[in-house]
Amino acid sequence: MNQSEAKRGRPSKDKDSLSAELIISKVKFMMDGTGKVPSMRAISKELNVDPMALYYYFNNKSILLEGVAKSLMSEIYVPSGKLDWKQELKKLSISYLAILKKYDGLLETLLSMSSNSPADVFISRFSLIVSPLKLRNDQEKAFLDLLVDYLHGFSMALACDSTGELTPDCADNSLDFLFKGVRVRTTT
Amino acid sequence: MNQSEAKRGRPSKDKDSLSAELIISKVKFMMDGTGKVPSMRAISKELNVDPMALYYYFNNKSILLEGVAKSLMSEIYVPSGKLDWKQELKKLSISYLAILKKYDGLLETLLSMSSNSPADVFISRFSLIVSPLKLRNDQEKAFLDLLVDYLHGFSMALACDSTGELTPDCADNSLDFLFKGVRVRTTT
DNA sequence: TTAATATATTCTACAATGTAGAATAAAGTT
DNA sequence: AACTTTATTCTACATTGTAGAATATATTAA
């Protein structure tokens, strides 16, 4: 709350009071367009609440941001199982890129998370899609790392690009190039 | 300078006085180990100078950091021309990664630079190495983007990794996987 | 030589950031 | 009714980048 116009102490019961979910959804709303993470003060202002109120729900800012990141997992493409692996992988990658573009301020948060991150969801869906290829374990791992790190790198490039020339579909060619090179182990 | 123990105004002529180069090399020295960018105050303290003195040489911090980034170009591998393209590209990539690891706080600076960045040097050396492959233009571009963005993504993962499990040579497998997939156009 | 100007520095100060710590008031429990 | 827990606001601090003004030396012009 602002200049001494707000009551201190626990507020009287209210249906739509503050909550972790409300905070997270407000942050996502505020990131829309810019993709940048707002300051704690800016968030609290949008919620008509004192900055420190946020700390009741999240111990610190990076935990709040991890909460936001976790909430994005549902936006990742779920393989249909009906398309061939290249198409599925393309769809998976594009959906992941779309998230990274929309919330690029979360990239570091994402990479720093030890588990339950969108990256983990991506990884498990990748494995699902790619399993029919019967790649050797180390080959699948190499493929996965290459793809994931490429996507992170690309979205960083997107975020840093001030010219506006770079768009998400610039990734298309590189993805095709990558997929084309994958040697499918023909079943013996 | 610190608590009012320093003379104001232009200092009397001195051989080893402040300069853009001195500032840049001090920043590089300070980044050694952590890879993190120091604050302007921290830099100025190391140089026994007032923070604002730095602004005489660089209009703002990000221009200073661009200066640091530019100075790193010389550390990028120069193709010998004696190895095959895979080995050359591997060496080029590894040297680039080593820089990114050592100075990971500069990643954003690097990606935001419009020209004369180490990334540009990387690109031109890539072209040199890869030209014998006679790839189609769009294919070479796709390859390059894939590689560069992968390297940026990987070094971001390195920087964010708190477990310490991730090391630069984890990139080896992915690079091999990538190179193996490249279809060389056999000369007609 | 002296006056004017350019150069290189320090000092003070401000706005923005994350957040620790204490005060406070309503809700829930005994 | 007293005590405890919960959810909030307020105050305050350290850190950041850097604008603006004061100042002292170096260089150039008169």
C-alpha cells in the first residue's frame, strides 16, 4: 500500500485476498509484452499491497520467479503421438520457444532451477518423442543437450536483439538442419 | 577515491595514469574466477579512483563492458588450415566456450552488441572453416546459427549450474553429434 | 607571462532495487 | 477473555548506476 492510507495488520476476511497464485498470475500479466521481470515494488503496486506482503508468500524474489516458471509448464506441447518424430519435435520446440520469448526475463531462473522446471517437462517429452529412433543413450543425451541449449541460446539472442529482425521462426531452418542430420538407427 | 583523502581536479601528469585500457584490463582481472561483472564502485576501488572517473572514459557501464568484450576477440582460435573441418570447428568452438565461461557475465553484452563483437569473429572463422564443405547458403546459415546459439545456451547453463557437475567438456558429445550429422556436398 | 580553455578528476546526491526487522491488527484457538 | 497465529504495513538499510557541479592541472592563445 501507498502513503499511509492503509491499515496495518492482518486484513479482515476477504474473498479475493492476496495469495501465491494471485501474485504469480499478476506477474505473468505484467510480463506480457515486454517479457521482463517487474520489480517487487511494481508488482506490489499492481496488487495494491505493500512490497513486503509478497514476502509472506515467497521467501525471496527468485523463489517467486520459480513459482512463475513452474506455472508455465502447462503451456508446453503435449505430443499427439500421431505425427512423425520430426514434426512432433518441431512442435515441442516451437511451443517451448514461445514460452521463452514471452517470459524471457525468466531464463536464468529456469536454468537455475534444480527440478520441476519447464525444462524438465521439455526433457521428458523429448524422450517420449525420440524413443522410437532407438538412439544409443549417449547419442540421445547429446541430441537433447544440443537441442535444449540451442533453444535457450536462441531465445537469449531473441531477447537481446534490438533490431527486431530476429523472430521465432528464424529457428525453423536451424531445427530442420539439426533434425535432418540425425541418423535413425534402422531396426536390425 | 575514498573518504576525502584525494585531490580533486585533473591530476598532475603521471606515467601510469588512468586510461580506457587500464580500466578494461582491471575489469578482466576482477572477473577472473567468478566470471561475474563487478560494480562500478568495485572497479573504481581497485583502481584507487572515484567511481565517476570511469565515466570520463566510458559513457556508461554497458559501453565499458562492450570494451571488455571486444578485447576478448584475440582469444578466439585462429584456424590453422591443416586440420579437417570437424577438428577445426571443434577447436574454434572450445576456444569460444572457454571465453564465455571465463567471462559469463558478459553474455548479454555480447549478444546486444551490433558489431565488432567476439561473436562476429567467431562467425567469420566459422565461414572460413566450413567453406570447403560447399554447403548451400541457407544451410551454412542454419548450421552457424545452430552452433552459435548452442554455444551461448550451453555457457548459460554452465553459468547457472550451481551443482558444479557441468563442465566445458560436456559440450564435446553434443558437438560431435552435430558435426556427424552435417552432410558434406560431395563435389560433382 | 598571463588569461582562457580543455581535460581529468572528486564530491554530493538521487532514484531504484531487494529485503531485514519491528509494529500492528484481525482471525483462530484455548 | 486471553493467548497465539496469520497477514499485513512501515521504516530503514545497503547496493546499484549515474547526473550534475566543483575543482585542479595541462594546454593553448593573447
